[in-house]
Amino acid sequence: MIAVDIGNTNIHFARIKNDKIIKSSFISTSKINKDNLKEVLRPYRKDKILVCSVVPAVTKLFKELKKTYAEKIYIVGQDLIVPIKSQYDKNNIGMDRLVCAFASKTINSAARLVIDFGTAITFDFISAEGEYQGGFILPGIGSTLRVLSSCALLPKKISFKKSRKKIEGEKKIQIPKDTKSSIKQGIEDGFSAMVNSLVKKYSQDLNFGAEDKIFTTGGDFYVIKHYLTFKYIFDSSLVMKGLIFLNKKCL
């Protein structure tokens, strides 16, 4: 089976065997077209292909390929319905959010919240009964950096190697003295403070118990992971695992 996760920034192709990812490749979403999509999928003509997409233009490319692959391409939300009850407007729900909720609940029945650090940061809530309740969308870390970097007087590229825990004896407050450091610390402190406070607020409002679980995922999670103050289960392949579960349950 081939699992395809189409995001606003990148497309992740994964070869699945025995419910495990054995090979992955990525292509920029902005660079995909009919020809290079055919080239990527050429070695997998005999495989079943499951697609989770939040980009209608790319979804359309896969729909066109279905004429060649016939029933072997399954698009989540069209050919496959995620088996989770949802309170969200069905015409507006991003399939990746629904798939992540389904995956987290399948992995751990106590899952109540999924935070995805992608192009946008999404908070998605699951009831104790396993129903998708909806959530909210915030600007992503990478998206924010791109906006800041577009300003003429600001650095064009800022990289984050890895967020780190504070060293014992290190000053608790460090005020940056240059623009690059100002942006870097603004991102780390600002986003972690926002996420921590939102988790605290909604955990209290929704009466999360000690047994309830919070899942995190997404490529930008590493930027602030050591600044988070709540317990979480990190899974970088939550969408892919959701597609694996869908294949087993629905096909």
C-alpha cells in the first residue's frame, strides 16, 4: 500500500508493508504536477493508494489518475469515510484533522486532544466517547517565520536546530540583543507560551482527567518541544498511521 499525505507545504509518500512505513519520500506541494506525480507513482502501479489531502488542486490530480489506476486510488472523504462521529461542519473539515483524530483514538482510547504543528497549528478535540468535537486553527511557526523574513530589514533565513531544556544555573530571562535572536526567542517563547496556556485552559474547561491523553505531531513540533509544560504523546506519522488504520478497517 502507498499512503499519501498532501499538506499545504509538502506531500509525503510512504510505502507501507505489514502496517509499517518502509520507505518515505517528499515533494514540495507547490512543485507537483501531473507529470511528476505519474513519475513518483510509476513503481507502485500495482499497489493500493490511499490519499489524504487538504489541497483541492492536488486532489484533482489524483482524481484524474484514477482513470488509469481505476479503483486502486482511494481519496479520504470521497472514496473513504473516516469512521468517527463528527460535530464539525462536514463541508469545511480538513481530512488530515479528522484522520489524526481517528488515528490518535485508535492508538489510545484516552486521546482527547491532537495538536498538529504544521503549516498551521491545529487543536482538535475528541470527546470521552470518541466523537470528533472540532477545534481551532492558529498561524504556524514556519508560516510566521516566512512572513517575518519577507520584511526588508529582517533576516531572510532563521534556522532552529533543536529547542533545548534550560541549563541549570542559566539565567531565566535573556533579552535578545540582535534581530535574528529576537525573532528566534520570540518564536520559541511566544508559541510555547500560547500553546501551554491553551492546553491548560481547555484541559480545565473540558475536564481532562489524569488518564486523558494529548497527542502532538507535525514537522515544526521540534522547535518548541522542550518548552512545553504538559504531558504529551508525540507521533510524527499520525496521518500515515490513520491511513493504515483506515485501510484495515474500511477496505
